[in-house]
Amino acid sequence: MDDAVELSDVIAQLRGELSRAMAGGVGNGLRFQAEKLELELTVGVERSRKPGVKVRFWVFDAHGSARPARADTQRLTLKPVHGDAPDSPALIPGAEFL
């Protein structure tokens, strides 16, 4: 699975990108509220026979040809929230989007 990334790594990278975007907007007059994020991913499931690891989820390039036969496209909807204040909106700066 050389062209695949574990789903947890994709989520961690997305979290990092959003955190950098939010930090970059401190003091910026124009910001955007992230109400929800929709990701469309080609996901494969691998069942391991090793003890301690039962199932792993892999994300594949949608245009890649090396996907396993058991990969499906799934839509994942996330709502970004602050860990210490989940009721306050997650704001992303606007300068990069203008």
C-alpha cells in the first residue's frame, strides 16, 4: 500500500492545516467560520492477522490506479471545534482566500 495513507494521518494533517490557518489569522479583520468540512475519500479496509491490530483504514489517491479491489469512496463530514471551548466557532483567516 505504497500510495495509501492511514485515515488517522489524513485527519492529523487536516487538523494541522486548519490550526495553522487559524493561527495565521490572529489580528486579521476578515475571517471565516468553519461550520463543517466535507471530505470525499477513497478508503480501503485492511484486516490484520497480527495480535493487537484488527482493522486499519487506508486513504487512496482518487485518481491512482493501485487501489485494492475492496476500496470505496466515502464522504466524511467533520465539524471543527476548539478543544478547550467546543461551543465557540472555529475561525479561519481570510487573507489567504482573497
